[in-house]
Amino acid sequence: MFGIVRPCTRRLGESLRNQWMAHLCGLCLALRKDHGQFARVVTNYDGLLISVLTEAQTGGESGGRRTAGPCPLRGMRTASVVQGEGARLAAAVSLVLASAKVRDHVADGDGMLARRPVAVAARRVAEGWGRAGERTGLDVGFDTAVLVDAVDRQFGIEALAGPGTPILTVTEPTETATAAAFAHTAVLAGRPGNAPALAEAGLLFGRLAHLLDAVEDREADAASGAWNPLTATGTSLGEARRLADDAVHGVRLALREAEFADPALAHVLLVHELRNSVERAFSAPPEPPSRRERRGLVAGCAVWVGLACTCQMCCGTFEDPWSGQQRDGACRGTDCGDCCDCCGCCGDGCDCGCDC
């Protein structure tokens, strides 16, 4: 499970934590229902924001909840999970973007993908995910071609980028793709008037996701010689931080322009936790270079399955299947540090002093 919005579940409080887990499990189960067990490996924290935004606008009236059976990731407990078009849109977007990521790794010959038989198998998986995401997207009225086009343009832009290239030129395809996905939640929720504001929020979220990913990977990319947008364009950390802060502020302003039936979880994730993500990315000291290579996509997925089946990704502390970093399971809270005494605010009546 990956993404830039990794909330401390203890900080969310019991009510919002249960809502967040309902969306996380809803995305995972939507992937399984429509596309099979293996598709669940593309479940990610940022993808569930699409489901969160859809329900925030409907107040839970569209699709609603259902009780899911016992799952190893929940310690074999049942749970109320989100279902409906929001979760399916999140699944479609996750599949298409995961397909693009696999194709990128295959093209670069990363890890085990340098071996032809593994690369051929991975390419087939990627093609299957792409077709599956397209089908589900069409089922909910979303044309995933905008995502595919963004990914294709990303490759070309990165190939041409160099010192002096504006970093926002590099982040534009991600911005465009995320804006389209966020805006479509307004269509699913029956609130088309929200589309412009959510498109703006999505554009800025995509920008922020690209920037924070580049910041967090900068040291590792330098050690391995991998391409990094900040290094390639000569963008300083100071400039990246300025753009990130502006994006967080812009997301907050854009959300104010949209009408929500139940804004609490969306507000916490896209205002408070997004700001925490920026602080985490820019304040964390560089990790010492590791001599151990990062696992390739296929090897990492195999480790992920093992962790999932032993419940470590839910209830324990585990080693990230790809990077090797230590992480807390979803039920333990993520990246808490000393943060857990702060308020558990909601959208309206937020009194935490954040000027939101």
C-alpha cells in the first residue's frame, strides 16, 4: 500500500478511522470483485481519496456500505466497507496507473524485470490491468484514455527534460490525470457544479504527489543513478517546498468552493494530512545509502502477498516490500511520532488553529 496521504490512524479518532478503513477495504474488495485476487496488490492510500470524495458529496447515499466477511488484513474480523461507483472509479484509476507503472519498470529493466521471461509475464499483467481499468472506468462513465495519454506524455517529457526545464512542465501529466479523476467524483455524486473546484483540487494534489515522491526518492535515486525530476531539472529543495506549500493551500481553497454532504474525512485527509505529508517529506533526514538493491515490482508483490497473509501489513510493523523501510501496519497507525495528542477535527467547526 503506497501513497503520500498516510494518516496516523490514532490521530484520526475512532469515527474517522473507521470511515477511512471502510474506504480502504472498499477499494481492495472492489478490485477483487471485478478483477480477481491478484488485482488487490494495486490498492493504495491515495486511490481511496476518490472513494472518499464521492461519499463526502453524497453523504453515503450512493452505493452505501455493506458488511464484509473476515479478512487476514483485519485480523479475521468483519467490517463495514464502502461499495458503489466511487470505489469502482478508485479501482479503475488504480489499475490503469499501476499498469503504466509496471510498463515503465519493464521498459527500464528494473530488478527481476531485466529477465525476459519475467518481463513478458509482467507486461501481460500490465496489459490485463489496463484493459480491466478501462472497462470499469467505462462502467462508471469515466474515460481512462485521459490517464493513458498522461502517462504516455510523461515518458516523452521526462526524456526531454534537463537543467532549466520548469518542474511544473514535468508534473503536468500527473496533474491532468488527477484533475480528471477528482472531477468525475462530482458526476458520480450527482453534483456536477462541484467539478471545477474538484478538478482544481485534483490538479494540485497531482502536483504535490509528484513533488513529494521526487523529494522522498532524491537520495536513493542519486545513489542508484535513477532519473529524478528535481535533479534532472535542477530544482532546489527550497523551490520544491514553496510549490508544495502553495499546492496544499490551493487544495484547501478549492475544497471550500465545493458543496459536501459530509466533509469531515475528506477535510482531514486533504487539508490536515496533506500538510503533514509535506512536513514529513521535507523534514525527514536523508536515509543512509543502502547497499541492498530495491526489489523489483514482481519480487516486491510476492513479498507483499506474504505480509498480507500473515496480517503484518494490518496489525504489525513490517519492512516495505520494495524499499526495505520500516513501516507500521494500517491498524497501528502510520508515521505517528509524537503527533497523536493533536485534535481530531472535522470540516465544519474545525477549531485546531490551522486557519482552514
